[in-house]
Amino acid sequence: MPAQWVALTTYASGFEADWAIARLAAAEIPALRDSNDSVGIFGPGFQGATARGVTVMVPDVVIDEARLLLLDADEVVDDLREVGDGQVDVDPANGTAPP
């Protein structure tokens, strides 16, 4: 039986949904974006917040893996927020943070 596409999560903006889809794609998990809106007043390329949100869909056979991946990513973002202003000194010569 072929996989069914199911809703993974809904984001407030297209930018957030695209970020999640990029994370999933990096892990070779297929994903689709459902903008829950036709063109809207700002046009099809609008990436800001929408009243209905933007749903990310994945095949049902990878839903658990996709959830774990996005939960891990959300924890990293939360950890960075707890550090403070999120500023990290980076050595421009090699792109790494100092020890």
C-alpha cells in the first residue's frame, strides 16, 4: 500500500515551514508545504504569518522520524535562546568558535 501524506505540524509563517522542510530534506525525509490559503492578498510568495498557518506534510511511514528530527531542532534553538543574546564569537579565518 502506498504511503499517505499526513500533517506533521503547522507553523505560523511560510518561512518557519520552509525551514522545517529544509531540515527534513537534509535528513532525506520528503515533505510538502500546504499554505492553507489560496493566493491571499499578498501573493503566492508571501512568507510572513498567516491566519490559517502553513502545514508541513510527510508520508505516514516517516512521521515518527520527522517528529523527532524537528523536536531535536527546536531544542537546539531553545538552548541558544537560553545562552543569552545568541551571539557567538567566530574566528573569521576558519569559521569556528574559540574554545
